[in-house]
Amino acid sequence: MADSGSMKGLTRRDLLKIVTLSGGGLALGWVWPARAETNEPAAPRSPDPFEPNAWINIHADGRIQVRLARAEMGQGVMTSLAMLLAEELEVGLDQLQIEPAPVAPAYVNYLLGEQATGGGTSTRDAWNTLREAGALARTLMIAAAAQTWGVPESECRARRAQVHHADGTRRLTYGELAATATRLPAPSSVELKAKPDWTLIGTSPRRLDTPLKVRGAAHFGLDVRLPGMLYATIARCPVIGAQISGWNGQAAHAVPGVIDVFAVRYGIAVVAETSWAALTGHARLEVECRPRVNTAVTTERLHSRLRIGLNGRAPVALKEGDVSRALARAALEIESVYEVPFQAHACMEPMNCTADVRPDGCDIHVPTQSPAATRETARHLTGLSAERIRVHTTFLGGGHGRRREQDFVQDAVELSQRLGRPVQVIWTRADDLQHDYYRPMTLHRLRGGLDAAGEPVAWFHRVVGPSVLARRDPGRLRDGIDSLMTDGAVSLPYRLPHRRLEYRRADTPVPIGLWRGDGHSHNAFATECFLDELARAGGRDPLELRRQLLAESPAHLALLDRLAEYWAAPVPEGQGRGLALVEAMGSRLALLAEVSVEDGKIRARRFVAVLDGGQVVNPDAVRAQIESGIVFGLTATLKGAITFSDGQVEQADFGDYPLLRFDEMPEVESILIDSDAPPGGVSSIATPAVAPAVANALLALLGRPFRTLPIRL
Amino acid sequence: MIHLTLNGEPQALALDPATPLLWVLRDHFGLTGTKYGCGEGACGACVVWLDGEPVKSCSTPLSAVEGRSVQTIEGLSPDGRHPLQLAWVLEEVPQCGYCQSGQIMTAAALLARHPRPSDEQIDAAMSEVLCRCGSYGRIRRAIHRAATPEVQGG
Ligand code: FES
Ligand code: FES
């Protein structure tokens, strides 16, 4: 990790590249070794083969373009990442033109191993890269000015895209300096600004996307309009994993505006001149599924399948001490089973993609978290070389992990290729809810032993559930352990002398994938609830017990200390108060929940979150992510779940898959701990903490544990 | 032929009168600020004004608009400086932003009727519009801010 304010070698020095833009400007970025591109056929040389890898283009006319290589899906990366670059480049955010990056090796997210956005990685990945890019460009500008004026660099200072000389009279803009700068040798080291000199990092400037979003002018995937574009819907077989066996498209065809109805790889497509005609045709389509698979899938059966995995042998993900012996010797042993259901993403913008496949190339306009995978998908389907496929990432109307997938891209590319015209594929809300890659269902068996003083001495946890990595990234499975399924359960921060974690893989036919918080979202529910049950069994205060188990971990204690006064305050009449602690993505969060039960309904009234997320880049954006994560988690805690009967998802709309509503919004107070450590991820950390904090508050209020999500009284 | 006033401009169009207003706006007028979230009146992403009243445009057939005035997010203010838009910026309400046209149009109708709405009035008006990103707390603050002209400048 880079130290602020020190001369240092560049993280990616040998790969730095500076080239001249037409018109005399400067482009700065990184070139990656051919690794990522080796299996791609040689491309016809474009005039400036490097330019697609540039992070910063400084044009002679003064325009400063920067590339946004991560998806803006609400988490504020457009602003936060621009801040990192602008801080070191010494430009104002208002002086930058931000444009979405194409797919290119320079934009790989090293924490995800591909050009993608998710899992709270964006700021962590960019922390050094973007600051160094900005500092390099600034260093070059200063060197160019010093050379022009024949003065030492130490007499030159950069500010708001200009270099000023100490004499107070001479100054040159970056645009004026760009041509000179391209002729200078590339710096071999760079000085990052020291923290006290920061003017942007740590502040909350206005978000760059907000003005567009309050005028309805931000363009999402469904807002893409291309000349000659058609609209399409695709009816899929409602039974998971099954295909449509027969269909009658007459009524759909008769809808004015519908151009064609035909079978495609994943269902029956209705192609039309307008969105509305495509949707109407979709509704009129008669499809028949005589599935031979999965027709007997019900939630109960899936549940029974997982239940089997609670017993018998299972691969061990972590072993410390000797749990069996410690349990046998414990003064008291308790055991609990926790149940976590499938959940959908329910992004507010339903899945969609617009593709324009031509014989000589292809453009894909899509709200995606994975533009590189999008290009790969298109390459496979069209046979075009990667260089001929351009991915244009729009604003995302929510992502939450869903938009790492490629199903909607496949739909659009296949249709555009077949029709020879641009096609926008629109998923209906029902399509979106019924054909998701869900957060997996899991069961958890926990056993804990207390000594005579009520202190936990043994901790056993078995996670049972399907493997997410088995489909997404099977190479990362190790000895039967899916790390996405054990996330958070492995790295439990508490000092427990005897601990054992097992993962029993129990696959189901239900498509599963990434979901805000991933494994933390189910494991934190089990572990943090069980800790409260242990506290109760041992007659201990939940916060005090945590403090004791974290005695050797000052960073965690600091979180709990900040919550102590809230914890000590009298609990309002009729309310319960609960606590949960989550460590994920390089951040830690302690969450306090206050809940009440009114007219037989659980109501979350207030949350207090204390976050140690390393260096805070943009405090307001971090607070917004805490609020957002809490609402996302609360929906999964109190509202619905995805369930199955006859092999079909039973939820098709916001009536049977309700989201938290405005009048159910709890008060949220966020406390950010100041830290000099590199930034951690914050977009997903609050979500996993909500269910256990609420369940623990209900345990305190009602005196009985709640071990099944969503929570029902 | 159906006649309507759209963001202050008279318009006439010959379309199936059953076409939902949402798709008339998006497909025929290219006004994509109004969003599709569910198409069945359950999310509020598509809220526009019909004679000043908030309606879910996905559930409003074109026939219901005959002779009436429709206002969309694009027509709320000429320059994005409606008090609510300013307050939305100051409170940094939007996250992904997809629901926000519906939120703002719903809130603007509320303010037109109740210039200083109570929390209960805000709850009643805003609970029809879903936000998966959880911007509700900020929406409430922004409505109060917009309703209090002395703090609008922020
Ligand atoms: S799209 Fe109209 S209410 Fe959802
Ligand atoms: S801001 Fe994303 S749904 Fe409301």
C-alpha cells in the first residue's frame, strides 16, 4: 500500500505509458502485458492502439477527460473515483469530463480479477491506481512548465489545472503544457500528496450524477435509443432449468407493432416497433412447458435436502483447538439451527440490454457490472474479434450483484444478430423476479460451549447450502469449500479457543449468484444471533460479552466503545435493542437496532451504525451506503423471500415480493471512525448486520430467539 | 386522435387509446425520464402529473388523458431548479436514481397541495413509491427542506 506523501516507486511503473493525442494532447495510462488478450486474434491496427487504455486525456484545448471504469449503480463511484484522481491531478471535479471506460486491460479490477464492479472493491482497487495516475500527470505538467520557463520544478505549483510559478505572474494551463509534457521522460517515481494537503479526499463534494438524476436526464439501459432499433421481450419457461416445449404466437403476432414472434435459445421472443407492443405481445403469448426436470421442486423439498446436510461428515473450512473435547467439557452446551431463504435482487430497473450486431462489429449498450464478461459473451455468440465489440456501460438502476450476470446480454446479442438491427431486450418485473440468480438458501447449525463463568469456550458452525462458485468460478473451490459461502464465518473476529467451521455443499436446481454482502449476508445472521443466545445462556450482556471476546482487538473494541453510550441509554418502553458486528471487505461495522412490535407487526425504529472503513474518501457517500445497505438488509429481514412450488418461483410482482416502503424507514445514525488505513469496501457491509441486529433486538424484547429469515412473529 | 397538453405543449396523436401513458411518453415522445419499474401500479417509478395530480403512468391509459394536461419530470422546471430538485441535490438523495423521477413528481404534487407537509402527510404521499436503494430518509429531509424556503439555499 502506498504511503501518503512519500516518494515511491510506482505500483505499475513499467506499464506506464504516455502518448500524444491528435491535436497535441496527452494521454496517460497503463498497458498490461498481453496476458488478458493472448487468445484473441490480432486486430487490425487502430491509429492509436494505446488510447483505449488511458485513464486521463489532457487535450490541447484544455479539456480533461477521465475514464470511469466502474459501474455507477448508486454507490457513488462516479464521484468518489473522480475525487481520487482529481486530488492528485490538482484539478477541480468541475473541470473533469467523465466518460465510461471501454473494455481494456488497463481497467481490470485487481480485486475481482476482471473489469467489473462489485463486492465493495471499487475504491480499494482504485486507491493507489487512480491517485498515482493523477500524481503522474501532475508531475509531468509541473516538469513541462519548469522546462518551458527554465526554472526548477520546486518553484512550480499545480492548482486547478494550471501550473503557477512562484513569482506569482507566470502560469500555464494543463492544455498548454500537454504537448511539452509528452516529450518528457516518464517519471520513475511519484510523490503522492500528504494527508494534510488533501482538499478533496475526506470531503463530501456534490455528487456528479445527482443533477442528471433529479432532471430525469441520467440515461439508464432502458433509455438507450438507437436509430432503427427494435424492442423485444422473451418469454422463458417458468419452471427453473426447463425449456418451453410448445407455443402459440398468433395473439402476440396480432398486436399492432409486433413484427415477429419466434423461438430463441432461452425462450420465445416477441419483437416489436415499440416497448409497449413487445410487452403486450409477451403477455398474449401462449406458451407450454412440459418440463421433464424440476417440476417437483418446492421450498419444503429444498429445505429437506439442505437439512440432511446438517448431519454427517462435511469438509472443514477452519479448525482451531479441539471443539469436540471442549464441548464435552463445557459447563453448558447449546445448539441452534438458523435458516436463510433465497432472495432476489429486485433491481429497480428491470434487466435489459441493447445490442447492435453488424457483420463488421457490434455495440452493446448495457447497465452492467461486468463489461469485460459482456464483451466475452458477445464474442462467443457473434464470432467477432474482441476489438470489434464495444461495450457502453450506462447508468445502472441498481446492481446488487445481479448485473454481474450475462443472461440479458445473451438475449440482446442473439436477437440483434438474427434481425440485423439494433434490439433492446426488456425484461418485465415478473421475468426479473422469476429468472434471477438468487441469494442462496442456507442452513446453519451452531453449537457452543460455555464454561462455568458463562464464557464461550467452544464454537462449532456448519454452513449447509449450494455453491455459488461452482457455476461462477469453479477454479476457486478448494477441497470442497466455497469461500463465498463461508465468508464471514471463517474470519470471525472473536477469541474462541476451540473453533470449527464446516461447509457442506448441497446444490439445488435453483440458479444462485452474487447478492449484496454475499456469504456475509447469511453467515452474520447465524453467528451474531448465536452469540447473543450464548450471552443469554451465560447470563451475560451482549455488548459486554463481545468486548470480552474482542479484548485483544483494539479496532473492534473501538467500534463497540462508540456504541456504548447508545447501548447504556434506557431502552424506550415497548422496544428491544440488539447488536451485531460484521467485518467484511476490509471494513468493520457495529450496528445497533431498536425495534418494536405494533399490532403484531415488527417495526425497526432506529439503527446506529459505527463504521471503521479505513480512510473515508467521501463521508456523505459512505453514509448513503450505510443507509442503503440497512434498507436492503431490512427488506430481507422483515419482508418476503423467494419460494418455489411445482418448480416455479412463486413471486412475480411487488405484491408478493414486497420491498421496504417509505413509511417503514427507520431512523439511521451513522458514525464514521477516522482512520489512516487504506479504504475498505462499504457498499455491502451494512446489509449483513441488519438481520442479526433486528433478531437480537427481538430476542431482548420478547425473550425468544428468531432463527429463521424473514422474521415472522 | 387524442389531444393532450404535454409539459405545456399541445399534442395530438393517433394511437391505440389503451396504450399506457408511460409508453406513450417513452416510446412516442422520447421522454425517458419517466421510468418503467413494474408496469402494474406497484412501484411508482412512473409517476407523472395529470392535471397536477400524481398518477402512475403505467396504469393510466392514453384515453384517460384526452383533453388533459400531463407533466413529466422533464417539464417540472425549465432548468432543474424546482425547489425540490434543489433540495434533492443539497440532500444528495439519489443513489442509482432510477426511482427518483417518480419520487420527485410525487413529492412535488404533495408540496403543491401542502406547502408545509407534516411527517404523516409525507408518509401518506410517499409510501406509494419504492426505492430499492433506500433513499427514503433523505427524501423526507429534502421535502422538509424544500418546504422551508429560508433553508433552500443550504
Ligand atoms: S411502473 Fe408504474 S407503478 Fe411501477
Ligand atoms: S435511488 Fe435506486 S431505486 Fe431509488
